[in-house]
Amino acid sequence: MPILSYLNFDGNCREALEFYRSVFDGEYMMIMTFGEAPDDIGLADSDKDKIMHATLMIGDGAIMASDTATGFGPPLVTGNNFSLNYPTQSKEETDELFAKMSEGGTVTMPLEDQFWGSYFGACTDKFGINWQFNYEMPRE
């Protein structure tokens, strides 16, 4: 599985992805708004229509993207509004790679089972590059 780019936007994720879709004739694999998340993540009502996660297939690749939301992750700063996403094949591989990549860097979201069905975490490596590690857990 290739490393994927993950883009962050400040409220205009849907508009940006629609633009990319029109340019590349892409197809959405998934779009989820913050309003579809559990209520206990503590979002402002004004953020509920923002994109929490989207995957846009373009040719043989994909762009994943989201908006920022108040109280959910760091605020967007132009220049750090992207991450490299590495899809893993097991929790063990995820733990191993995450530990190596975050050594000397900063864990921005510890690895945890997420409500969307993935084992997921994020870090910034010692060179300032943002990484996400994502293991899609098998569906029961």
C-alpha cells in the first residue's frame, strides 16, 4: 500500500475536494462530517457540517482530507496542513513504526482504537514532518 497524502483545510475542505475531483475526474470513496461523530468528542455546533474525513480516489491513488474543528486537533497553520499517511497491515506493525517515527519527535495523537474502525495515531517526526499511521481493523 502506498503512502498517501492527507490534507487539512480551515472550513473549505469540501470546496477544495470538489475542485480536485473536477480537475482529475475523481470519485469519492468516503465523506464523513464532524456531525456524524459521537457527541462526546465535544464539538461546537458550527463545526458539525465540516469534513472530518474524506477520501477522493484519483487514478490509482487517493487524497485524504479534513477540515480543522475547534477543540479537535491543532489549529491549521499554512505550511503544516498536510501529513503523510501510512496504512499498516496489523496493530503490531502500527505500534512498531509509530514508535520509531515518533522517537525524537512529538506524538500529536496517541495510537488508539477509533470509533470509525481504525487503530490510528499521529506524530511529528524529528524533522518536523507530520505522519499518520492507520490500521483498518477487520469488520465483524
